[in-house]
Amino acid sequence: MDQETIIGTLPGQTENDRVVIVLSQPVMGSNSLELRQQSWGEGIGWFTQSSVEMSPRQVADLRNVLGVSQTKPRLPAKFRKVSERYWQPRIARADSA
């Protein structure tokens, strides 16, 4: 069974928006990090408007661009260094309301 772990939640511009950072660990295939833009709906709760899946290589590159904070926990080793030839950037899913 695939496993998803919420790493963090970033507040949006309003109290009805947020970005959820999810580590996806499928039984078959490769791990990925997913950024999910969510909105709050009365009677529905939080729902995903759109998402972007990031490979370990993309996450490592993003960390290099943003810098590394010593106060945050480290990501799993596969997200820090992965051979470039194994990853191609792609949009996993783009849902809209």
C-alpha cells in the first residue's frame, strides 16, 4: 500500500487557502514530494485545487536555490542527491475547480 506523509503545511494568502507538502512513498516506483494547493469549502473541508510532483533531484535543486536551514529536519537521503539521468521534470496533476 502506498504511504503518504504530510511534511508540513504553509499558510495561504487567506485563511481559506494553504499549501500542503506531502512525501509520497509508493510500494512500487520512486518516492516523490508533492506540493498541493488546497482551499477550504464549507461542508467539504480542505480539498486540493492543484498539485505539483517533484522528484528527489528537483527537491535537491530547490534546496540548493533556497539554502538549507539548520533548524528544520533533514529530508531523506534520496532527496538530497540523486543521479540526474534518472529524473525528468513533469507535472503530475493539475486539477481546477
